[in-house]
Amino acid sequence: MPKYYEFKVCGYYLYFTSHCIIECMHVHASDRKLTEAGSAKFFVKNDGDSVLQNKGILNDREVRIIQSFIKENYKEMYLKWSSLSEKGFYGEN
């Protein structure tokens, strides 16, 4: 599982799975197993805003903190994403 960072944000790793690169850019958040089951999923727009598709085990406060982190770091995160995927941001063709 490629992680966007080696550290946790609000207690969660931010990552994507190698089989999910067929979708537009998104971020999974999980504190344990780095799998899609039970994780939160945020689709990332080209301005850094994100759309929460699945809340997983996160509470509302954790969702806000992670969305804020994504907003501040989405350009750097996109570099990692785009090294493995040809898909762009959420909402783009």
C-alpha cells in the first residue's frame, strides 16, 4: 500500500491501494490494516477540497482535521498519486 506519508495524521495513515489507481485521486485513512475495509475515503478535487465518500471509523472532528491536512498538502500528495496513476483529480474527465 503506498502511503502518502510515513507518519499518521490525527492517528491515521493516509494511503491508497495499488488496485484503486483506476479511480480519480483519493485518500484512504486507516489506523490499522491498510485496506479499504473500515477505512475512510476522501476524493480529492483540483483545488485541494475533498469529498468524503466513506467515513469509516472516523468521527466528525477527525474528518475535518484530515480534510484540512489534505487541503494543505494535496499538491505534494498528487505527485505520489500521479507516479502510479494516470487518473486526475475528482470531477475531472
